[in-house]
Amino acid sequence: MPTLGSGIKQANHTYFTSCVNTSSTADIAAAVEQTHAALGQVAILVNNAALSPFCKFEDLSDEAWDSLMAINLKCPFLCTKAVIEELKAAGWGRTFNIGTSAPDRRRQHGPLRGLQGRGDRFH
């Protein structure tokens, strides 16, 4: 089964991946620096980490809610904050927020809707 990386290589493009604790500002800053070293300036940020609990809202625990907030809202906030000045200084940039991994978007809970409409252009 082909991977996204193999498809990017076949198209003669370069990509970079990084495993990051997305609730850590320091880890995100380190990943941005690694990205600069591997690819140069950031022009597009795709926030694509999401949790989608498969339970009724009333069955959602406090711990699960906190995890949802950390992954689905705080992560995109911290990642965008880490590159926003760079995007603005370049006079061009884009952020894309992909807010669910649920196959049925109607199953989204409140935190997954927190970024609705928050993909931005910086120019």
C-alpha cells in the first residue's frame, strides 16, 4: 500500500515528518526548527491531529474532555502561534485545520467544532 511519503517522492517533491508532543510549546518550537533545517521557511501549516471519542456526550469523562481540548484545540493554537510571525513576515502563508478523525462528522463533540472556519491566510 503506497504511503503519502512515497506519493510525494514520486512527484519529485520533498517532505519532512516529525513526532512531537503537541501539548508542549518547547517540543513544537524544536519541530519548527527541525523543519527549517530540513525544508527552509514554513509557508503552509496543516494541523491534522485529532481525537474523536466514540461515546455519547453524557458518557464522556473529564479526563477524555481534557484530552480532546489538548489535542483538538490547544495543539493547533500552539502550532499556529509558533509559525504565525514567520507567515506574516513572508507576506504569504496558509493554515489548514483538520478537526476530526471520525468517519461520520455528525459524531463530532463540542471541542472538535472549536476550530470550525479557522483555516487562515496570511498576507
